[in-house]
Amino acid sequence: MMGVFKDYIKSFGDKHINIYVDMDGVVTDYDFEGYENDGTNKDIYRYKRPVISSIEPLREISKLENVTLYILSVSRYESQIDGKLDWLSKHMDFIDKENIFILPRDTNDFKKANVLKRDFLQDRLDNDDVNIHIDDSHDVLKLLRDMHKNIRLLHVTSLID
């Protein structure tokens, strides 16, 4: 399982690798059908289906000493962050809590997710490390590509062998 992704990560040798992973559409089901996303439903994320084919490769990679995994996700409303945190503690307990960043749109002037992620990463990327961002959104990946910083971009399908 996960030969290609693991080989890609191992191709960097002993360099430290920071991997930023999106949630919705990457490790959780993206289906919002049946949920009101107007800020009143605080459980909108809490019961999402985990995408095991993405989670398991990340779990295996997290065991490598030179890899630090981060969650970099966006929620529409700050009131929904606890639901995402609960989901992560249940399905991805191998990621340290201090490595989870959920950016609420409502307290950030409803900026688009790609802009919030770009702004967050601009100040965090370490030029001495390998920095990878995994996302399902082409808008996010395109905007991050244009940062001209030390970041490698992977679509969620890179996790699946």
C-alpha cells in the first residue's frame, strides 16, 4: 500500500518534510447534502465520513522521524471549528493538536479558502525544509503555485495508489 507516495517522501532523504493536509475532500467526505451551512449547525463536520484511502498513507508517513504532518483547513464559521477538531481527534489522532490549523472564513472577512491558506503558509514555510501541501481544490493549488516559495503541491489523488 502507498508505494508511490511513500517513495516520493523517501526521495527527499533525511531532509525534514512539513506536510500540510487539507481536510474536506482529502481526509473527509466533501458531501454537504442534508446540512445547513449557515453557522447554526455546529455539527456539520463532526459526522463526516473518513476517507480511509487518504488517511492510512498519512498515518504511515507520520511514523517517519523527518516528517511533520499538519492539518490546514478552512471552515465557513468559527462556531464549526470544534466539530472539525472532534473529527480529527477521532479519525486522525496521530496528528499533534498543535499542528492543526483551522481558519474560519467568517472572522476573516469571508476571504476565499485559497487566499486564507496562501496567507497562512506565506509566513510559515521553512526554506530549509521540504514543504508539501495536499489539497483537492485546484483553486488552492494554483494560487499556492504562484507563491514562488519553497512548496511542492500535490492533489489528493497522490495519496492513492
